[in-house]
Amino acid sequence: MLRFTRFCACVALVAASFGASVAPASAAAPVLVKQCFISAPKLMSKNASGTQIDYIIYGKKNASQITFAVAYRNAAQHFLRTVTDYGTFAPGVEIQHHFDLYNDVTYAGKEVQSCVPTKVKWSDSTLWIAPSSHH
């Protein structure tokens, strides 16, 4: 228990030192993933060509960073990786971005096992962190 308390204190100290405050996580994510898939290989390649994520921000303020956890499986392995999108993202606008995520993995179809937002940094430096990310 003492180790957990020290860990929480360190996290709070780091967040405070960067001027960020952590908003209480709500059950509903402030990001709706409309579609998420692995792109087919380029000609003469067996590797995927990256990951497409289309999403919408909910709420009343702009976001500056959104981190997604994307799970993908091919015949050899099951992968879980994260990718962060940086920019100025207004609420209510669909964002369509392609990432280099999984471009080093043998392509096994476009379907992902999961694609969920895990963290949002708002333009005012507050954070939303997914409840399952609080381990």
C-alpha cells in the first residue's frame, strides 16, 4: 500500500510540475472513434501500410493530443500499441488521420481487435485519462 501511495504522489508531482491537471475520468470517453483499420500493403510488400483512425472530439474545448491504443493480430503475433495525434482538434469535427502504426508488421487484413482513446490533453493543459489506464 505504501508503494502505491508513493506512486500516486509521484504521478501528482509530475503532473503538477508540467502544469497539467488531471480531470476525473468519466465513464464515457470524450472521443468517438468512427472507424479504425490497418491499411493494405503497398505494391510488392507484405507489411501493412499503417493505421487509419477517424474520430470526433466531444465536449466544449479543443484538444491538443489524443492517444489511442490499437490492438492488431496477424498469424504470428498479437500486438497492442499506442499512437498519439498532435494538433488542434475542435469538438464536433471529424478528424481523419493516417499513422505509421503497424507499418512494420505483416498484413493480416484491415480489422483491428480494438481501437480506443486512452488519453486526451486539452488545449488548456488538463487531461482526460481512460479509467482502464489508471493501473
